[in-house]
Amino acid sequence: MSRTVVIIGGGYGGSALAKALDPVADVVLIEPREAFVNSAGSLRALTQPGWAARMFFPYEQWLRRGTVVRERAVAADPRGVTLASGRRIEADYLVLATGSSYAYPAKPASDSTAEAMDDLLRTHKELADSERVLILGAGPVGLELAGEIKEAWPYKHVTIVDPVERLLPAFPAEMRDELHRQLDELGIDLRLGTGLSAPPVTEPGQAGTFTVATTAGDEITADIWFRAHGVRINSDYLAGGELTTRTPSGQVAVTDALNVRGYEHVYAIGDLTDVDEAKMAGYAMQHAEVVARNILAQLRGERPTATYRPLPHPMILLPLGPRGGVGQLPGPEGPIVVPAETVSAYKGADLFTGRFTEQFGAA
């Protein structure tokens, strides 16, 4: 008898898991968006609107047997999920894969594909007409955004502000030095160790000249600004505590097998988990592989044995446009810093578009 696997969230991990289990189980994917979104392409779609259409992969084109329910979960318990409409979906296996939210344009603001593309085009026009750009946040998103802007408009003046004293402090000095070199070469004005005394008077992503003061006593005048910080875990539907207790940051405690603690039939993957690692799409998809193996074993009546072990060193591919960037990848004797050419080959050139076209192309 087929079993029902309910997956809450159709991001990188949830979509990969739904695809893997679709041939053998009754998969119900609960997701308010119309399509899987490769948000790695969002920043390039902002600066080069032709990229926008490559980001979206409609769920119904690549799930042969599964059902997509375009709603939001408002509560979850060991037996299933309650949706915003009041509808109840029972589950033999339940997977929490709701990920995290991030400031637009790094992640689309709308669940509608058409509206998300319209938003990117509208913001592109605002950005195209702006000569001076301020980015708040010098993490990977802020740096990638600066690189994409410089690729499209080399003449624009881009300033990045962040209170942190060092870029990417978890990574080796060799990689940080190369990152600084490339930022200098692009002419990006990087101001670390300082913040703003007050936020800009305009909304992020809307053109309008403004001047702000920094906590270091300087002033910055820009024509548009973007927020590149502030990750928020999407776990409000767990607030009632019927299933589990969240950590102070909103995450869920999991076992090595990625079970929600206390349950053999409930799993969590991706940013939602309390796994001690950077929250990245690649890791979420690795979580999905582990959970897929465990649920497949359970469906066969076997004991699940797959476990997940985070890498001992952080990994990253940080493009600065299609040709630049820095990275750190696993090596035979430990992590290795890789040059811009490798970053471009693995990510920067197509931002994983080919990979997801192959994985989530039409069924």
C-alpha cells in the first residue's frame, strides 16, 4: 500500500526530496509558490532581466505522481498539517522543509512567478537609472549583488557598508585577501567596521537620492539602496508546540538521521534544522538525499541507516559576476581555496541553471 509523504516547503531541499520520492510514494508538496525558484539567479535577474525566466521551474511540470497544494501551513503535529484554508492533510511521513526568508531581491517577494518577474523588472529600471548604489551587508549576498551590478554597469559607484571588521571571518586569510583584491579591482567602495546612524529615507530598491551618516562619522550619498542581511527562519507554523519546540532562532532540533527529535516518521531539512553549518542550498539538497534514503528504507520495511555529517570546514562559492569570485571547496587533505575560474565554472557562469534544468525540467 502506498504511503503519503507530506513535504512542507518546495525550496532547494523540499523540491529535491519530492522529486526523489515521487516515483514510489504519494507525495504531497505544500508550497504557496507556483514554481521552484533557483534564487541563486535572483541577483543576476535583477541586473540582466533576461535571466529571470531561467529561475522558475513550475512544480506541476516535473512531479509525475505527486500533488502540489498551493497553500501555507499554519500548524503541524505528528499526524499531519493544517493549512491556512482550514484544510487538514494527514501524513504517514512528514518532512519540514520551509527554509528561510531573506530580503528582496535575493529572494523573490511574491509567490506568483509573473509578479516576481515584474518586481525584478521594475527594480531593474530603478537601478539602471541610479548612478550611486548603497548595499547594507557585506556577506555573500551583498558581495554577489555588488559584483552583478558592476558586471552590468561598470561605471556605477557601489558602496558596501557593514559593522563587521573582517569579510567572511570563517574563511582563510588567503581567500579574504583575494576577495579584497577583486573588490578593489572592480572599484567597489567597501566600508567595514561601521554602520548607519539612521536608515535611508527611501525604501530599499526604490530610486531616490539620499544622504546618510555612518557611525564612523562619514556621509554617504546614493541614489538607491539594498538590504543584504537579515535571515529569518520560516517556522511560525510550529509556534503552537504540537510537534516540537523551536530553538530561540526558530530552528528545529534533529538527529543525525535528520529526524525531528522524538519521531521516526518526521524529518526536517535545510535552513530549518539546528545542524551546525552554514545555511546553504547545497547542504539542503544533501539533507534531502539522506532523508530520501531513510524514507525509502522505511517504505520497504527496513531500518533507516542514512545519517548526515556536516563538513568540518565551511565551503563556499561566491561569484563576483560571471567570471570573478572566490571559493573554498573540499580537497583530499582538507579544504582548498579555489580561483575565480573554478568559481565561474561551478557556479558563476550559469548560477546552477543547467543543473536545475536537468533536475526539474518537464517530466
